[in-house]
Amino acid sequence: MYSDPNILQQLFGFSAFREGQKKAVESLLGGNSTLAIFPTGSGKSLCYQFVATQLPHLTLVVSPLLALMKDQLEFLHSKGIAAASIDSTLTPEQNKQVMNDVRSGQCKILMVSVERFKNERFRQFIESVQVSMLVVDEAHCISEWGHNFRPDYLKLPAYQKELNIPLVLLLTATATKKVKEDMAARFDVAPANIIQTGFYRPNLNLHVRPVHEPYKNQALLEEIQKQKGAGIVYVTLQNSAEEVARVLQQQGFAAKAYHAGLDSDVRQGIQQDFMHNKLQVVVATIAFGMGIDKSDIRFVVHYDLPKSIENYSQEIGRGGRDGKAANCTVLANLDGLVTIENFVYGDTPDKSAIQRVIDDISAQAPAHINSAAQNDSPTNGENNVYQWETQINSLSSASNIRQLPLKTLLVQLELANVIRPLYAYFAEYKFRFISEKTTILGLFSEERARFLDAVFTHSNMKKVWGIIDFDSIYQHYGAERARVVAALEYLHEHNHIELASRLITDVYRVDYEKLQAADLAERLARYFAENERKEIERIAALVSFFELNTCLSYNLSAYFDDSQAPNECGHCSVCQGNVARLSYSNPIPTPNPDQISEAIAALKAHLSGKFDGPITSSICCRFLTGMTMPLFTRFKVRQVKGFGSCENCRYADVKAMVDAINQ
């Protein structure tokens, strides 16, 4: 039998598979790519961990968060299974050791982030290794219908084909029917190999407690005082995490704030203290929780509204993984809607910003293509194609589009066949000698020694480090970039040089005719507007869910395409007779037209002579509501009077007033 329970016991110490695990394992070992949808905490990871030990070659795991990787690696190492990650925390020596262990077959499981595939050095390495299985953790990130869509995930099916990986396992806890179908289609997973266990967890008690803002701290204290054991309090903003943690500390609770603004070693320390019961409460933004494998979390409190039903589901799913009861309470009012909605509006690029990206791509077109276009000469086939190079940081700054929506924009241009990614490379490679140059050259045949001498000679040496000049090497020796990089990697692996690289540059193939389509910017702007509408609808669905008058557990399961939950769980706030009605603590402030006019005038005066693009309504709205964008960082706009003056107003109200003023 494929899923031998003896192997499970020997390797992992478990006497039997949990629901769904055995089916997923047997599907994979039968050679079928598989999608496994199990609730948070129900053992999704064991599916790939078991299968990886039975496959001949490497299992490559793509995971979205470093904390998630580290926890899984710790578990695998505790079971004596050779696994590693390649990530930003590794020293050059550690990185080299991991690659050697993978090449030798000693390492069975390698974990990376999806962004690692953009790394020229990583791709060259992974192409030289046989991979038996690709595992995509948090696979809902590939779906544009999902709540945590990550554009780079859309590239994974292509990477699978390029690397000839025969088997794929997709793992997620939160997938609506539409997301499930989307994931399966992208990786050619047959319907028979979609394995979904029941979503309903009978030990989670779901409660919605309407609370106006001034009474929220008191309500939080009451909730925590009821609880025994450890818990998580989720907030939206970093400063809220600090403030709420301070309130709890003053009341004698062992509590700390956790958010992305803290140094990684501080975050790691908080996580460890929580795991070892030195902390009772972590007050956290969404940054906390992914991969936290603490089984005895007894309560999860949402101090602020979560971003969506999917986020809510993931966050409460961290409670009660030991099967014992956990209380999941939302301290709910509508005040937080403004903040959540503003996050959505902040990620929608202007049509003029989209046009700046299109113009940047056009600007690199060779003269003959530009000339033909200006003269309306027909161009077709390969005559119409050229390469465009870009660095995401500089393009984000130049276009005034934040990096995540910019990546989404580039993916949409790919899907429209306007651009096609060719490869990415580091704009700069530099090295320093560990062995003497003459010693290195003496190790190789005459031709190879001449080639390496050309590499060293045509590098710009600055004291200790030399920067590789690929163009000069090609002109004087005729060696292609790929050969130079391979040689440098070889010398680095054998401790003859130390190698460093930076400034990743993406190279795309461009179809100039499609790029010049008159409605391209308009189509892309419509796409983002539609995404914006979907996200706002997702927020409205969240509020509707919390105000339901039928069982919350049943409705949450139904949202994720599970019809097996009981119609009445008996232990949610609705089943206990407490239907929530949410309201605003105070009326939402109405934007002041005089104040807005004054602030816009100050913004335009500040940007005059600095920014050559149009100062659009959305730029004004983001300025007034206190959002971040590349333009504001580059020109220190936060210092301008009026920045954030409407941060408590609804974005739609601010936009209506700005549009009226700008007419």
C-alpha cells in the first residue's frame, strides 16, 4: 500500500493519518497532481512531508512566509528528515552548504519563497537538480478571485513546466468554489484529485459582540478575563497593536505587540515566548500567525474587523488546534470599515500611472520599430519584437504605483501577450579572492584558465572587491553571460572566491504592436477598477456575515463550499440567541471643502517643478486620507500640511468632494 502506516509511525511518530491525509498521499504516490483543501491546523503539511520521503528526487516547497518555513523545518529536523530553505537570512556559507546538500541528494525537501525564482543564481542552481514534486503552500494566492492574490504565484505553472516537475501538490485552508476551480485549472489537477475535508470545526465557538469604540478596551479585558490559557488579539494597524498591548500590560496580563514594524529578531523573540507560554497574549497585526503551530491557543479576539471572511477564517483557525474548545470573538462596530476600504483604494493605480509604465516599455523600443510606428509603416512578426529591461523599485518610483499592484499590472500585460518574461539577472555581480588568482588559474586547462583570466582582467577592481563587466568580457573573449555566471558560481562553491550580487533586473520580450493598442491603458484601468469593486464587495460580505440571523458556523462552512456542517451548531452567538447589529460609534466625519481645497493647493505647490505627471484626483485623495505611495516617499509629501487630514473620512466621500473641487 502506498501510504504505509508503519512508515508514518517510524518517521513521524503518528499511528494513523488524519481525515483527508491518506487520500492525498495515495493520490500523489499514484502519480496524480493533487489539490488538498483542509481546515487550518488539520495537518496539510504532513501530506507533502510523507510523500517527499518516498520520492526519488527533491521536493521543492513554495511557501509565502519565512516564519512558516522555519516552523516546518524545525518539525522536519526533529523527525530526522533532511530539509532546508534558501532565504534571505542565510549567510553565503550556509547558502552554499544547502545547495551542496541538495545536489548530493542529501537534502530531500527545499523550501523557498516564490520570489526566489526571479533570482538568476537560484534558477541556474535549481535547473541543475532533478525535482520530483512541487508543493505550493497557501495555493489560493494564485487565484485572482482569492483574498491574498500574489501576482508572482501566476508564474508557478510555467516554472513547473520549465523544470519538468512531474507532480504538484496545492495546499490551502481557504478556498471558495471559484478559487478552488481556478487553482485546479492552472495546474491541470483533475476533479477526482481535489480532496476537500469538512470545513466545520466543532470546537471553535464563534461570537460577534457589538461594541462601540470607547468601550472596546473594557470589552477586551472582560473577554480575556473569561479565558484560561493563551490567545491572540488581532488589530489592523501597528500603532493599535502597541496601544492595546500597553492596556493589557497595565492590567497585569503578560502581553506584547507584534507587527511588521518590529525588527525580525524582536518578532522572533515574541513568537518564541508565546510558544513557550512566557506570554499569555500577543496583540498582532495580520503579520502574526502564519505557520504558528501552537496547539493550545484558547482564544482569538478580533479587536478590529478582519479584512475579509477568508482572513477571519484563517485567523480563528489558529485557535484550538488540539481539538479542545477555543473562543473566537469579534468586538465589532463599523468604525474600522474606513481603514479597510482605504487600504483597497490605495492599491488601485491611476490610468495615467498605467500609461507611464506603457511609455517606459515603449521608450526602450529600437529606433527602427519606433520609426516604423511613427510613419504608420506595417510591422509584423519578429520585426515587431524587442527586449525591455526594468527594475521593480525604480519602475514603481517612476510610475507612482506601489510594488504589489505594479507586479499585478506586469502580470496582466503578460496575460494580454504584450510582454513575456524571458529571464531576470542581477545588474551587478562582484567578487573577492579567497584563493590567489594564480592558484585558481593553475587548477584549469589552458582554455579555461584563459577564460577565467579574461573574467578577472575585465572586472573593475575596487580595493578588495571586483565588479564583473559582462560587456567587456564578451567583447574581448566572446564569453556569454551565462558561462561567466556559471564559472563564478563554481569558484564560489569551491571556496576560491566570495560572490555577491544585487539589483535584480527583469527582462521581458515585448510585442510592440500589442503595446501600442489604443485602449490598452483603459483596459488595464478597468481591470483594476473591477478588482477594487470586488474587494469592496468582499468587505460588505464580511459585515453581512457578522450580522446574520442564522448559524455562523454553518454559514462560514457554506462560504467555503462545504455543505456538511450542521444547520445549527448550538455554540455560536446566533445559536445562543445573540444576533449582532453593527453601527458606527460616532457619525463618520464629513470632509470639509475649504480644508480640502487648502490641502490640495499645498500639495500642488509642493510638487510643482518636481513631478511632471498629472496630479490626479486619486493622488489628492490618497494625500488627504494619509496613504503611502512612491510619489509621497520620493518627494517627502508626508510633511506637507493637510496630509492625512481626512484619514477618518470615507474615501468615496473624499473623492466626491475632490472631483467637485477639481472640475
